[in-house]
Amino acid sequence: MIKEYKTIREIASPLMIVEHVEGVTYDELGEIELPSGQKRRCKVLEVEGDRAVVQLFESAQGINLAESKVRFLGHPQQLAVSEDMLGRVFNGMGEPIDGGPAILADAHKDINGLPMNPAARAYPAEFIQTGVSTIDGLNTLVRGQKLPIFSGSGLPHAALAAQIARQAKVLGDNETFAVVFAAIGITFEESEYFINDFRRTGAIDRTVVFSNLANDPAVERIATPRVALTAAEYLAFEKGMQVLVIMTDITNYAEALREVSAAKKEVPGRRGYPGYLYTDLATLYERAGRRQGKKGSITMIPILTMPEDDKTHPIPDLTGYITEGQIILSRELHRKGIVPPVDVLPSLSRLKDKGIGVGKTREDHAGTMNQLFAAYSRGKDAKELMTILGEAALSEDDKLFAKFADEFERRYVSQGNTTNRSIIETLDLGWELLKILPRRELKRIKPEMIEKYLPKED
Amino acid sequence: MSGTITKVSGPLVVAEGLADANVSDVVRVGSQRLIGEILNMTGDSASIQVYEETSGLGPGAVVETTGMPMSVELGPGMLDNIYDGIQRPLPEMRALTGDCITRGTDVAPLNREKKWDFVPVAKPGDQVIPGDVLGTVQETSAILHKIMVPYGVEGEVLSVASGEHVVTDVIATVKDKKGKIHELPMFQRWPVRIARPYTRKYVPSRPMNSGQRIIDTLFPIAKGGTAAVPGPFGSGKTVVQHQLAKWSDVDIVIYIGCGERGNEMTDVLMEFPELKDPRNGEPLMKRTVLIANTSDMPVAAREASIYTGITIAEYFRDMGYDVAVLADSTSRWAEALREMSGRLEEMPGEEGYPAYLASRLAQFYERAGVVECLGADDRQGSVTAIGAVSPPGGDISEPVSQATMRIVKVFWALDSSLAYARHFPAINWLTSYSLYLDTLAPWYTKEFGEGYMKNRTKAMHILQEESELQEIVRLVGQDALSPADRLTMETAKSIREDFLQQNAFVDEDAYSSYLKQYKLMDLVLRFDSLCRDALQKGANMEKLFTIPARERVGRAKMADVKVFEKDYAEIEAQMKREIEEVIAGGEDA
């Protein structure tokens, strides 16, 4: 028997205090019925005695203290999941908004999920070919990895993410593939860009869209990634699909979290974000992965815009500590017209070492990767020196490195958003570029590899 | 003794009716019997931190106290295992509850059914004191587990069992002075927040061989010492920690994954059983205990995980073993403290961290050390504590880094600009330090002669000089330098690339013995002294720098363990010959 309370004492959006409650528990989902009959949802943040602090998921507009009724539903927020979700569009709370019928639930899942037992995880080790050289060759993505894109306002992260979603494949297999797309507080246009791209390539039938746009309630954004990941977990671990989750934009999510935290009058951490931002983000990102004995996997590409392009801002900083690497976009490269403008040096894939080499990509992958990184780094240093002192100040070797850096950006990085390079093409291009350098400088590559793969002078 | 909940706010629960409970008691909360610990008491109400997700708890639910502080079980079965922050074995939890961790799971830390072959050491009639060995169990192929008389028990041994037993079986009885008979099982309990006792503490004097060149040669750590590895994300903290866990010449490794990635723990779990200890050829997992509180697991248990780990380490130390504790990362532990402190509405100190942050950190690191263990046989054991620190934005002026730096003796500062250039391990040689150099220098000198420390001093000097010269080069270009300075730059480059850089993912390079490190440094510095000589004789500088032998120096670190000495001698001979040729060619040949 569910009780109804008309004892709302205080509303300070997004928080509300309900008194004289009984049997209410922490994290329980509640439903508010307005005098107009409209229903809104909320969850319990704290209960003390007979007083519950609840957080609204939608706006507080129209709720009044005297007439509105609150019901507590006895369970945390859940999502009805089923394979029929593929090809559908939902709002940020998981309700269909594409005019189609409601989902016939196969199961109801708690959107908070459960922590994965580290002893049950399978280590991500299968190479995913994205067709983008800077990722495949240098920051290899593997199945079950969480690899965010750190971008800035006005940078083409959407184009890169869409390119990855379009081209990503695991070499030599034909398993079922699905995309879960969570739009978190982004504009209609950006969201349409993705959806149109999925539509154009036919991927839309294998895609589940959760859409919380910029004009949707901010607090709903706290639920959106969780709802999306719950759907992803269902498809991956119960239906055996290879799921790619794209979440954009995490910055909006963190801001919604800050809003609620400020309303709760919590002691703020850095830049006003709550002290538990790390833990909170981790409960999202850690839901990516593979499990032993399960066919499916969740590979996650969260996108975040760094405020002022500042990598030390709490959102990118904490994200970087949780995720397995990052792809960083550079404004400087973008201005130079390099597409995609991936800033290779600070970008990183932590799981690359297990996904490359013999049987996965090619034996020379690890060595050439390190060599390209080191050479590009030295080349950039040389170019910096050149701008201060002029070309004459460089040693002969450094001149070659500077030339290498230019060629590397022009040919290797800048491949455009439509070129889909195979890993072999990427590796061969790397060798092509390394030819610019004196052979004795190729210290990171085993001599037998150089012998075998370095293109001969003709 | 039980009470009822009055308030639930995240992991913090307040319950009343617990007047008889003690601070730090473990309690069971709600119908699911979630595990919690009492933090504060006011009147008969207690503030409890719950180690599991509290979703679904509400006022009125029952809280029971166990009357015991947060403890771990110490006995055979810990090695080759992975635990969560409050010592629940994760593989067994998986067998019980599936791939995800559900709440209220109750699993004994030590397997109750597994039989161990107990070999008695003590005999009936022996007088024993705490710490004396009653008998041994071959726990894994690598480690002999000593079953010791627990703290507080002393007297005459009445009986000792032998043969196959489970951990709960009584394996000895001891009669104390008052005539009370203690029945001792194979395991003991110990409260995690209290350091285990020892007879005496010593100043560390032996180095811990990590096989990592920049650590062993430039910034060594002593067995029983403390070290911190701070660095921004992507600078390779975890790889450094993993390398230490793999190659350190200690008997036991306790690896605490505290608020870090789940996949990293999986990596250790999968990789360590495959890797062989370079000293005895046994799989590394046989000497390792893993404690995992990954970042998605409940935050309160994160705070406990560090203590669980160090207590287990102390227990192995008490057997006379050298133990290394690797905590990755202490920043997450501090954040867990901060979160609980915030929920308790304590007055925050710097950046919201509680005012007791520094003292808690100090208490943790102070549990490291070389000690003479309890017991009559004067055995020595050590605990070496190495903590990773994850400063926000890589800025070490923040409270956790600063508090850590005040305590630890070794500081391996990771640098993102090195990491971007793929110089790994990305330990910055200018900002790192080791305060153990003076105490360890005699050891190096005794083992390898004066040369080792001389080389080290010279290498550090060259690296220091390089950073000054680089300033000049940035302003006026390389041509402004004298040939001698150019040589310093070249040698420094060689030290960096040919010696300091070490690839953790290449078998030949992942581990370097002391001798190999010594010889390699010698080789690199040999080039410097030969060239300096040659320059004085008027040799052409560019030619000196491009002699073919240098390419071989660059690959020397990859030389096989068995043949490297011969290899290095050959390279040196070639170097000498080629430099002679350049000298003979004169200034412009």
C-alpha cells in the first residue's frame, strides 16, 4: 500500500522537503502529483526521522505546498529494458519521445547499476579499427575501453566521434553491434548531427538514443548517462552485443551535479564542484568493460568540452584519472586546417599495449608507435627553437626532425573525416614518414623491424 | 546490542540506542546486514560509515553492533588472492553473487574448507612468547607461512598438532602463568587501525632492488623505507607501481588498488600469474596479495582498504619477511576521508580535506620500517610503503601531495612533459629525490666498489648541467656553446635515452640487475670521458658524436642478461677504436 503525502514543507528547486513521512528509504524514487494531475519525479537524498529531502528531476514550476501530493514508490529509479529499444529515441529519463509505443519490458533495471567485481572483468585486448590513424596507430582503442575525447568549444569533436562510430570495427568478425547515444544537455543541432549521421549510414536501426537537450531540465541530466548505461549493460551482457556508448557532453553533466550539490549546501571542492565528483564520474565510466564468459562488451567514448581548453579543470582532470586514456583535440591544429585536429602528444590510450602486435595488428606496431611519438615530440621542440632563433641555429638532425613534424601533421594526422584507413595503411604511412629521419635515430625500433619494414631508397 | 536508524545520508547512517557500543566497532546495518563502522557517538546515537551502498535504507531499520573493531583475519590463504577493501575475497563473492558486487554479501576472508599441511616447529613443553613460531604451512610454492603465537599469549606449549588442517582447527594449546589454557587456531584477528607490535625498530640500511634504472641508480629506496609517486594522469604512475610490484626483491607484495580503475586490477590478476619472479622462477602472484577497491566500489570501504593492506603487510613482516606495500592511489583514500568528513559536517581544512588529513597520512607511512619482530629468535622483517599520489591537474601544491612530501623519504616526481615525449618511466630527474642515499651508499660501495656512487654523482651532475645549458640554447642557439658543453649535452642525452628510459613492456628491458645498471652507466659515461679527452686532442666534434658505436650504446639496454658484460666490453672497445680514428683524422678530416 503506497501512501500519499500532502506534507511538502519546502521547495527550493531542485530540492524539496517532505515531512511526516514513514518508511521512506534513501535513494527511493518518488512521484509528485500536481493539482493539474501532471506527474513529476524525484528521488530521496536524505531521510532523518520523519523528514525526507528529495531531489526533483524536473522543474519545480507549478508545484504548490498545499495541494501537491507525493508518493514514494519503494524502489530506486528503474529503466524498462528490452531489445526493442534499438532504433528508438527516449528522453533523458528513459521515456520514449519518438511517438512510438512504450517498451514492453523484458526486465526493469536499477539505473545506478552495481559495481563490477574486478575478479569478473576480462581485460580489454581486442583491437578496434577506427580508421583514424592517430587513434589506430598511436592511441589504439580496444574493446571494452573507455576513451574520452577532450575537446573545446568550437572544435569538431562531433565529427570525430561520428567518424569513429561509423568506421569502428573489430578485424575479421561479424558480431552484432549496437550504439547507445546519450545526449546530455547538448543543442538540438548537435544531437541532430549525430542522429542524421546514424541515419545516413543505416546505423540508426542499431542505435538507442537518449536525448536530454539544452532546454530540458538540468537535473534530469544526472539520470541520463545512467539510463543510457543501463540500456548498454543490458544489450552487452544479457544480449551479447558489442556496444559503443557515446556520451556528450560530460561537462554539462558535471554542471548539473554541481547545481544539485550547491542546492544541498554541501562543502564545495575545486571550482564549486562537489568533493565526490571523482566517485560520481567513476560510477559512470567504470561501467564500461568486458566480463569473463560474456560475449558482449561496452566501449565508451565520452566527450567533454574543456572550459577554456584547460586540461587541469576538474572535469577533464578527474575524467583523465578514471578513463583509460584520452584523445585531445587542439585548437592550434584546428586553425591550421588539420582534420581531425588530434593533439597527438598529450593523447594517450592506456590499453594500447595489449591490443597491438603480432596477431592483432602487426609486429612493428609498438616500436613504430613509440618512435613516431618521440620523433614528433623532438620535431616540435626543434620547430619551436626555429621560430626563436631561425633555421640556421638548428643542427642537421634537428632540421630533419622539424621537417618530419610538418609532414607528420600534414599526412598522418590530417586525413579528413571521410578517409577510412586500414591499420596496415596507417603503419605503412608511419614508415614512409620515418624515412625522413637518419636511421641511427630510430632507436626505439628493433633493427630487424627496420630491416624488414623501412621502405628502401629507390 | 542493537539500535535503530534515525538518519540516512549516502554512506553516513545515524542510529540511536547504541549507548553501549564502542567507537570504531563494526556494526551490521538494516535487514541486508550491511557492514559499517562507528565513527562518532553523541549520547546514545552513533554516526556510522557504511561500507556498502545504502540505497533502500531508511529510519527504523535495525543496527547491530558486533562489539569488535574493524579487523582482518590473518592466516594461510591470503597470498594469491584478491580482496575488497574490507577483506572479502572477490573470487568467492563472484561465485556467490555473479559478475557484480551485490550488497550484504558475507564471505569469510580465509577459506574455511581448504586444508593446509601444518608442520609443527614448537614442541610440547616449550616456553613460548608472542611472535614465536608454532609451526609452518607451505602457503604457496614461493612462501612458507609461519604460524605465530598471537600477541598477548605467553606460556607453556601443551600440545601441537600436525598434518592437514583447516584454518579454524586448533593447532596448539598454550597454558599461561595463571593456568588459563589458550586454544590457538591457525589464524588470528587484528584490528586494522592499530599497528602490530614489534620488539624494536631500526633505521633502514639495505636498498630495495626494483630493477628500474632511474630508481635503483639515481633515487634508491631502502627496504623499510617510504616513497611517494606523484604525477598527473597519463604520466605512468600505475605502470611504475606495477613495475615495482613485479620486480622488487621483496618476499611479499601487497598491492592496494584504492579508487582506481577496475581494468588495472584485472590486468594484475591476469598478468601476475604468468610472470616469473627473476630470483626464484615462481609465478609472481604466489607472493602477492591484492586489495581492490575500484573507483566504482563504495567509497567508505576505500578508506578501510589502505589499513587492511598495511595490516596484512605487518603480519608477513612479523614472520621475518621483507614486504612491499604499494598503494595506488593515496589521493583517492584522502578523498574518501574528505567525503565522510563532509557528511559528518566537520569543519573543513584546506580544500575541504579534514584537518586530520596530515596526521592520518603520517600514521599510515609510519607503519613502514625495518623491525626486529616479536618472538625469541630475533628475526628481522620490513615493510616498505610506496604510495601513488594523484594531484589534481598535476599541481603538487595541493594538500595531499604536500602532507605526503613531509613524511616520505623518497620522491619520484612524474612529469607529464616527459610522458608526452614518451620518455618512460617519466620520473623527473631534477625534481625527484631520495633521502636514503647516504645510508645506502656504503652498501653500493661494498657490493660494487667506489665506482657506482661516483658514476651516480657524475651522471646527476651532467643532467643538472644540461638543464642549465638548455636555457642558453633556448636563448642563443646551440652554436654558442663550447665543444665541451656540447659534449655535456650529448652525454646528458645519452644518459636520458640510453640509460634512464626503460620500456616496461619489453622483456629484455623491463628488469635491470644492479650489475647491468652499473655497467650500462659506465658505458654511457665512458663515451663522455673518451670524447672529452679527444676534444682536447683536437678531434672533430661532429664526427665524435656520430661514431657508429653510439647506435650500439643506444641498444645496449636490450642486451640479454647472460651476455651483456661481454657485449658492453665489445661496444667499449669499438668506441675506443672509432674515437682514436677520429682523433687521428684531426680537426677537419
